[in-house]
Amino acid sequence: MEQFTPNTSVTTPFSGSENPFLNSVSQRLKQALSHYHTPKAVADFYQFPENLGEGQTIGVMTLGGAFNPEELNAYCKHFNIDMPEVSIVGTEPVLSEENKKFADLETNMDIQLIAGLTPKAKIVLYYGKDFCDAFQDIIDDKENTPSVINICWAIGEKYLTRKEKETLLSQANQLCERGVTLLAASGDEGIFQSGTTAKRRVPGINLPAGFPNVIACGGTALTPSGIETVWNEAPFSSGGGFSLMTPAPEFQTEALSHYNHCHPEIGTHNIATPDLSANASIEYPSAVMRDGKLAKAWGTSTSAPILTALIARIKTELKNPFGDINALLYQHIGSDVFNSKIEGENGYPSGHKWNPCVGLGSPNGMKLLAAIKQYLSENKVDHNM
């Protein structure tokens, strides 16, 4: 399997001064943090249930990067929240010095953002040398029982073999059948797949976000006044689009039909991302602790932990180990469960009940909780919906 970097950077065969995207990441990270959304502000805006993730174990899947407990402790102290329990499964993979730098940022950003929103949940960091390895670590883990998995690494669908895709999909199915919900960042390169070069950019979707049993997390830009638009701060924007090779699952039929009716020039019936979105803005970011001071957290590597924490809180509220809920999400297309009126573009236009910029939109957590609760009360559920 191809080795690649997380969404805090852009995966290309180039590095250093030859990589304009990586250079732009470095510049963005050095910008002053003039405004940021606190964990409480994020939870309030998206109407999270009032609990703090009690009883949940949240898995953070990573392909590299060292966890820094001192920075997590400083983050928790700054925001006056409890320090969560963090366990590690597996061994940190060996990366190049440059890739490790960004992997360290990714791993600690994921953990801090999740801790800020669900401080009463246990967090388990799962290392793997590739996706199959990391998924297998989660499946084989008999000590911890994660209920939600956060994935902020992405690779373009063109880079995986058919066998690798089948293996990953099977592993994801095994976890969903156990009552585990999987969420993954959709990418930070708009309509293009992660891993394609600046000279030969290829449209499509990223994996594992593009699997039908994984909630693909796109990005919005949330202003201090509470207005959301499609996250698009060049050269980065909400990852979303259409698979070049995999047909759409039945639950996406209505969404794609409506979008294709409005945009017949697109006319695809292949699986599409994202499914949901949350704030990923660089100008109005979340904050993390880095080198002893607050720093920006942005990209779909921010929106995925936000949505992961929301699902964990919903599970605490319902005390039910539901797994794959994608079909249920699409049953509420265009409803007040989501804010779907989010303007902008990522290379594709937004608007409509679903679009490849923000998916169904950003969630209203309490209304999503009510929708899941109603479904569970009306149906005998075997973890997947």
C-alpha cells in the first residue's frame, strides 16, 4: 500500500521547496492565531448533547506521529477541561523527518480536539504502517472496545489496488457490525484526490472516507457570527467529489439524482463524498496546543474530530452501540437535521439538499440525536442502519 501523509499536509511525491502545497501548509501554520473557536463554542454551535462522552472509547487511527501528553495537559488546563485517559496500541511507524513533523501535528491535533469535546471519553491511539495494518490492530484489540473511530489520513482511490480496497472495506464492515462508527476526513484538495501531483491532479475521492460505511467529513468555514460557507481557502478546500470507479450505494440515489438534475453536465452515479461537514477554516480555526502556545487547527483533519466527538456524545446519550449510520443520515436529506444551505464551491458548486462540497451539510446534534433515537425505537437494529 502507498505510504502517504495526513490532511495537515498534501500528499505528493515532492518535498521541501519543490512542493508548493507543503510550503503553503508551513506558512499557514506560522500565521498568528487572531481568532479561534473554543471547544465549548463548537459544541454549542453544532448543538451537541450535554454529556461529555462518558462511557465511550474513541479510537484515533494514525499512520505516524508521536503523542505528546504534556501538550494535551496544557491544552486541557487552558480550556479548563479534564485530562482524558489516553492509551496507545501498536508502535509508531518510522517516517522521514519531514513527514514525521506533520504526522506529529496531525496525531496531537486529533487527540486534543477530541479531548476538548469529549473529555470524559477514553481515547485510544492506534498505530499502523498502512490502513490495513491499523484497521487490523483495532479489530484485534481485545482490551479496548472503541465505539467510534476517527481517521484523519487520506489517500486517493487511484493509489489502492482492488485487493487493498476489498480488504479495507471488509475490515470496516467487521467494525461496523460490532457497533463501531467510522468517520474519516474527506481531504483538503477540493475535487482532487490526495496524492496526485500539482502537475497531474486527478479528480475523484479519497479513501477510507469514500467507503459507504464510513462517514466522510468535509469542511465548512464558520465565522464568529455563526455563518457557515464552504471551506475554500486556496490552495485548500473541502475534499469532495465522485468516484471514478465505484457505483453509489442505494442510499445516495436521491442525493445524486437531485444534484445531477440541477447539474446535468456532471451526470455521475458513482459514490460521492462528503457525507457531513463541520468547521475546517484557516481564518476562523479551532485551536490546539503546539510548542507551549495555542496554534491553528484547520482542514478536514479538524472537522473529522468534531464530528467524531458528536457521534460519541450521541452514543453516550442513547447507550446504544450502533455502527454504520450512513443510510439513516441520507433518509433525512434536506431536513432540519442538517444545515444544508451552505454557499460556496470546492470546484463543484454547492447548494441543494446534498452537494460534493459539504455533503448533507453540517449537523444539528440534538436533532440528529432525535432522528437516531426514533429509528432505534421503531426498528430492531443489528448495529448498522
